[in-house]
Amino acid sequence: MASTTRPVDDLVARSNRLGADPANTNYAGGNTSAKGTDVDPVTGAPVELLWVKGSGGDLGTLTEAGLAVLRLDRMRALVDVYPGIDREDEMVAAFDFCLHGRGGAAPSIDTAMHGLVDAPHVDHLHPDSGIALATAADGEALVKECFGERVVWVPWRRPGFQLGLDIAAVKKANPQAIGCVLGGHGITAWGATSEQCEANSLDIIATAAAFLADRGKADPFGAVVPGFEALPVAERRARAAALAPVIRGLASTDARVVGHFTDSAVVLDFCSREKLGAMAALGTSCPDHFLRTKVRPMVLDLPATAPLEDAVARLRELHAAYREDYAAYYARHATPDSPAMRGADPAVVLVPGVGMFSFGANAQTARVAGEFYVNAINVMRGAESVSTYAPIEESEKFRIEYWALEEAKLARMPRPKPLAARVALVTGAGSGIGRAIAHRLAAEGACVVVADLDEAAARTVAAEIAAGTKALQASDVAVAARSDVTSADDVAAAFAAGCLAFGGVDLVVNNAGLSISKPLAETTERDWDLQHDVMAKGSFLVSREAARVMTAQGKGPDGAAGDIVYISSKNAFFAGPNNVAYGAAKADQAHQVRLLAAELGEAGIRVNGINPDGVVRGSGIFAGGWGANRAAVYGVPEDELGAFYAQRTLLKREVLPEHVANAVFALTGGDLTHTTGLHVPVDAGVAAAFLR
């Protein structure tokens, strides 16, 4: 529905400004609203409406399509049929009968707060400073000291219709107030105009922050523990890259997840302090926080300088204990009608001296979980600086985590794409076949490390992928890595980039290659060495590092540890003229497929190959001179080489980079889970290259 009223325009603009600053609210957290009058298209008479951010939306990126639009008279009439707090969840379904017109977002649980509060504009936000006061043991007294009568305390209540009634009553009883602090949760502000409401929200946030800064004590998390200080940057990044696949594997015990690594100053300081264990055990408080981070994180209790093998062994012990504790938490609070336990693995893992690993179904979710835990650290620091951090009770956390309404929200999420939660690394992905493969894997849900000797080309492809998938942050779907596959150090660095960006790597495509077309007598040692270094040695180095990372991750819940795919060639099996070095290198690659399939199968790693032929258009190799040489060999113009290759095939069809990418997806997309050691021809049918 096109915007016809100023309240809508003002609401979206205000929401975007508030949501752009993480000091105001977290990603997808909080909600805003405006009330106003529009024309009823049926009666032609004016009708009072409520525009409110819909379920699951984000203030920073909110558009009009993300608003739920309700008739205010019908929404407020629900007060007369409200069945009481024991049945308040039923009211969410009732919101659907208050909607005005078609389209728009689904109303959220907080709709009642916005509709029942008697103010034209309302903001509900989750600022760190406000939640710090909301989670302090003596929060009510602190709010009084901080704001006087301008901001009122509202005791903890789970979000819902009753909380809306509570806030409406508080506002009515306190006409001087500009807003309230919700115990354990966040803040709500209101105003007669959009500008006044926004100003009141920012006033509450800034006043709370200044109060904490003035009244707060230094080092609220205690002293730094010797040995738990942050490692130097290069050392901690190397340590993080080594630990990431291990931790991701543990966090993927119940369901495969993507990881995100953070070593911000806030995280490193928290992990170095003597209260780390005690604070982490208390968990987060704001419902938006622990829904993303789980009830509490897993914390490695070893100094940063502990040997790597000791850290890995201890992480495995802690993970087993975490799963037992989470199952016990579920058992303590679950009722017969509770949803089934969703998984017992941690969503956040803290490693002193190194940083924080967070996990989710995709890279954006993993990143946001980490951002939310940074919010939680800030909240704990603020509360501890002026009081004692006292989050909501564990039983209340469970009620929200396993809320039927949250379960319904999860059920509405779209079905994951075939390669969701998979991390792919493609070599030679800056152009040609590699570029097509990277694009296809990302389109099917994978996170992609675009590796290429030409770093600028790799960055271009990563940016293309981000634009094509409409990622909120480009690094949520693709990162670029410069990689000379003939260098073991470069290869290791590319995999480390994948581990730091996404937690690990579990789909590797050996695509980097080149070709020099010469008769035997004209083929130099340099020609031979260069092609074997890039394709034979390069594939070996990439596969060796892939096997190390995949083995560290372990087999996922489906029993698979990963895929390695070689882009070999028809020339590995068919003897063509004037390409002895290229053909021999490709034959080496083809046999590596068989050898590694036999060796790595026990670890759950599948190794398969693809044998293209005649990929002229869009090919980096053909554009680099190979096309002109092959055209000369066959006596055809270079611009007709693709058509020439097509005519010699059984299908008489030209092969494009996208067709090779299709084969990669066919091998890795989930339908060929029991296939390894296979070579798939993508050549439109070259009988002489049939495998025998």
C-alpha cells in the first residue's frame, strides 16, 4: 500500500535513524509505531490506524512493506475480550482480525504495547545502557535516581498483551513521564510527534549512559587474570583459525552451522577478567539477546598460552558438559506441551586471549549472535558497575526460548537452500569456470571463499555474489582471498581466511589452472613445471589443507565431513595433439581424485572430479592464449572455436562455464551423498573420452 500519510513516512525515517546506531538497539530488535488517520476505501470515511514494525523486521532497514497496519478501534476493542494472562498468547492471532487492507507484515507480540499506549508515537528499544539499569539488582531505585519522575520503572513481564496493558496504565498514571524502563528487558518511550518520540528515546538512552559513566566503578568484571590477556594480533588470529573448525564441528553436533569470529576489544577484555566464568554463567537477560545466543555461552577455562592440543581437548570436555547442562535446563522447565528441544550445542563460545566464536544457520545469523553477545557484555558491565547484574529467572528465559509463538515464527521461515550452512572454497574463482562455480554455490546457499592469484578479480567476484544475494553485509556470503596454489603458505592462508570468516571450510573446488599449447619439441621445462605446479601440485596442496580442516571439523550430523571436487579435463583421458604438459597435469589431477577418494572416505570426505571440454566462452584459459593456439591446431577462426567444439560432440551443443558449475552442484547439493571417486564428463558427449 503506497504511503499516503505523513505518519508512515516519519515512522520509517525515524526507525531507520534509530536502527542505524547499535547503541540504540540491536539488529532486528525493538519496534516503533505511529498512529494516524487514513481514508477507509470501503466507506470513504476517515479511519484511525496503527502502523507498527512487523514481526521479524529490522529498524535500520525497515521499509513501509515491513509495517503491520491495524485498525486502532478494533485493536483497542480487544481489551474487552482479553481472557487474562494465562491465555494472552491467543491475542496475537486476534491481531489478524484487526488488520487494515491486504499485504504488510505480520503483527508482532509487541503490537499491544504500541496500540494500547495512549500516544501518537511509540518506540520500544533495546539499548545497552537502558538494559544495564533494567538488569541491575536494584534497578527500580537506580531508575528513580537517574531519571526522577521522567521515566518510570515497569517490573519484568514477558512480552505480550498484559505488558501492553501495564505500560498503558503506567503512562496514564504518570502524565509527566516520557517513557519507562522495562525490568530485565529494555525501554519504551513515547511522544506527541515523531520528532518528540525519537528525542525522548535518545534522551533516555543518553541519560542512562551518562549515569553509568558517572556512577560506575572501574573494572566491574574484576582484575585481569594472568595468562588470559589478549594474544598479539597475528598470534591470536592464527590461534583462532586453528581452533575455528574444531569449535564449529562441536557446535554442529545437532545441526550444521556457520561460524563468525570476533576479537573486538570488548570481547577480549571480558574474556581476560576474573568474573568471566561467573558472569557468563548468569546468561543474558533481554529476550532478543538469549533467543540468539542461547541461555548462556560456553567458556574455555584455559589461559591463552595453553598448548593447542590441550585447548582442543578441553573444548571437547566442555562441550560434552554444556550439552548435558542444556538438556538438564530443558528437562527442568519443559512441560508436556513444550516444543521439542531444538539442539544442545552452544551458539557462543568464548576463548580467553583469542576472542569469541558465534554460530547460526547462516553467516548473518552467526554474526548477529556475536553482536548480541557484545550487547550482553556491555549490559553486564553497566549493571555490575553500579549494582549487581541480575538477569531474569532461568524459568522465564525458558518460557521465551520455547514459547509457542517463537516456534510459530521459526516454522514460518523459508526452507533452507540445499547448500545452507556449507562453506565453499573455490580456487581460480576470479574468472571463467571458477567464477561461475562460486556464483552457483552461493546461489544455492553456501558461503564462499573466492580464492584467486588475482586478488582484485577475487574481490570483484565476491562483491558480485554479495550484490546478487542481497546480503546485508557482503562478508555474510563471500570473502576474497589471494591465493597462489603453488605456495603451501598461500593455500593455508586462504583456508585460514575461510575459518575466520565462516568457522571452517567443507566444500572445496580445485579449479585453478592454466594451459600452454605447444608441440612436444617446443614444450620447455618451464612450460612443463608451471602447468604441473599449478594443477598437479596446486591441487595436492589445496586438498591436503582441505583434509586437515575437514578432519578437524569432524563428521557433521549427516555423517559427512566435506567434499573435494577437482575440475580436471576431458584431456585427462583423451590424447589430443600439442598439449602434453597440460594433458599430463590433468591426468595427474584425475588420479588424485581416485587416490584421495580411497584415502579420505573413512573420514567422511568425498572426492569427485569433473571433466569439461570445449569451454571457450567465458573461460579464462581460452582468453589467455589457449583459444588462439587450439584454433590454429584445428584450422578454424578463434571466434568460431566454441562452435567447432560443439559440432564434434554427440549433442552438438556448446559447453559454458555455467554447465560445469551445474555439475559441481549436482555432486555436492545433497542428492549424491553416497558417491565418491566419480568423474563426471561435461563435454556435450565426446565418445573418445568415455571412461572405460
